Amino acid sequence: VVDDEASVREAFAAALQAKGYEVVLARDVREARRSIRQDHFDLIFLDILFPTGGGASLLRAIKRQDPEALVALITGHPYHDETLAALEHGPALLLRKPIKLADINAVLEIAFKE
């Protein structure tokens, strides 16, 4: 889960861990890049807008490393230029903030056929 808002990261962590998933959290693009270089992830929830930018470039890096990577974009601004640029790389889903538990469960169902 890559998001600059601590409350969003914590909510995702709680929801995913309650279902038995191992969760890695990153608060910015730099932390996420480090984690992605070190490990493989079955699903990545990625906020696209960061104060320092770089959400779309992180998605490009993820897709270069693993073209089949499942990525669900998280945004409160679906029509922002950065979001539209990221959508060109084919994420699994686009989740609009505020995120509900049902949204997370829907992504899990699609990604893992739960």
C-alpha cells in the first residue's frame, strides 16, 4: 500500500491483515521503489498523487519490472493529469477516495477471485 496519508495506509493495513494478507506500507514513492526492488507483490494499492509527485512514474517502473503486476490506483482526483497519465499503463482498478471497505474487498475479489 503506497499512500502519503497515514490514515489511509492504516485503514488498508487493518482491512487486508484482517483477511490474512501480509501488508507492506510505503508513505512515498522512494519507499515504494525500495520495497518493489526487493520483493514481489501480488497486488499493489498505489495512491497516484503525492506532494513530491511521481505516482505515474512509479507505476511505469512497476510495469517495467513486472508487466503482469496488479495495481489498483487510489485517488481523490480521477481527472488530474497525473491520474490520466497513470491510466495509460493499465492498472487493475481505479479507487476513488474516500475508500470504503467494500471497495477494498471488491479489488481483492477481482484480483484473487475470492
